[in-house]
Amino acid sequence: MKEIIFSICTLLAFNFLLNAQELIIGEERVEPGVIFIFEGAIKDHVVPQSMHLKENQTNIHIEARVNWDINNVPKGTVHGGFIPNLHITTKVTNEKTGLSTFIDLVTHINLIDNFHYARNISLPGAIGDLYSVEFNITPPTKIELALHNDWVKMYGEKLFNGSTFNYSGVNFEEIAKANRN
């Protein structure tokens, strides 16, 4: 019994440490019940390598977790479920130098967050500098998402309106120095 309790405690502590190593940049809610959680996470090995920077060429893993809220969502919605087919771009600007990097976040999956949008990136400056981060969200186009009549009558001809979220004074240093291994 002691071994089982120890194993459970070890697993919980390990999971806490993995999850604790994410910097919450911001949280937003957009109608009709879409939750955005923007994070700076520890850089990671991501495949296929032909489409992603190698872990040793980057500083952080920038993420957008986009899910339905667990309350007050459209009928038939999977509460907390991932929202696919979004177009998310991120601009990270060094507040000291004005240098910036612009990236498209793409769908990723892991065993911690499950489906999310992300990219490994190299910061445009020193890891100890402060950064402004802009997330631009565009809903799926009509090519990627067809809407049934009941949705259109209740919510209109798109999933939600596009949005831009800005955050300043973001310090990525702790995340950039951390290691997953």
C-alpha cells in the first residue's frame, strides 16, 4: 500500500512540476463561450522537424489553448472541448530594442494540454528582456467550417468574431531557462 501511495504522490508531483513550468500570459473569453489561455512554455522537441525549429534553436514554446468554456456554451457543445481550424498568429516584440518575431501557431498535441496551438520560437533579444506579445485570432473560413442553419439563426455566419489580444511586460526568463528533460 505504501508503494502505491508513494507512486501516486510522485506522479502528482511530477505532473504539477510539468504544469507549473508554464507562464500564463493572458486568459480571455469570446462569445459564444470560447476560452483562450495564452502561455509561454518550455521549448520542446516537435515533429516533423522539417516544419518546426529544433529545440536547441529556440528559447520558448508559445501556446494558445483554445477550448469551449465549461459553462454557458452553445447547445450540443462539448464542454471544455478543443476548437479546431483557427488561424492564430503571434508577434513577440522586445520592449527594449523594438525587434520582433512573427509566427503562425499550428495545432499540436501532447500528453499535458492535449490539442493546442503552438510553436517553438527564438526570442528577438535576451531572455531576460521584457516582451510585448500580440495574439491575432481569425475564425475558420467558409472553406474550413460549414455552418448548419440552426447555428446561423442563433449565432450568425461565423464561429465568432476575430480578435486581437495584447500583453506587455512579459518576462520569459524562467521559462527560457527551464528544461523538460
